[in-house]
Amino acid sequence: PVCLPLQLLSYLGACDRLLKQGYEEGQVEEAMEMFQYSEKKAAEFLHLLAQFNDMGFQQNEIKEVLLLCGNQREKALEELVMK
């Protein structure tokens, strides 16, 4: 059996949990990379991305604003509305 490094197992577990919440694989991988593999921050980002997407905002604008605002919902929403 191949011994996988603990970090890789942790990453795969986090991705699996996020995928089970219904997020797309590409988005999960991108969010994990953007937040240096922090499952908590990636989950916050994905949740807000889905929320703002449902409100009709463009995905590329949402990503940009969330990164600039550090996943702060109110601040990000304000920025999106002003665009």
C-alpha cells in the first residue's frame, strides 16, 4: 500500500466534505487553492459564491469581490451592488 502524506489525506477529506455539500468539483479545488487549503475559508467562500450567484450577480465579479473583502458577506454585497 502507498502511504499518502497526511496533508494530502487532509486535502482530499476536505474536498470530499465540500463536494458532499453540493459544490462543483472545479469550484471546490479552486477555492481550496485560493485559501491555501483552509477548508473553513473555502467553505465560507463557496457558500457566499452560491448565495450571490442566486441573487443574479456574475460569478467572476463575485469571486473578485469575495477575495478583496476576505469573505465578509456584508462588505462583499455592498461592493457587488455598487458595481
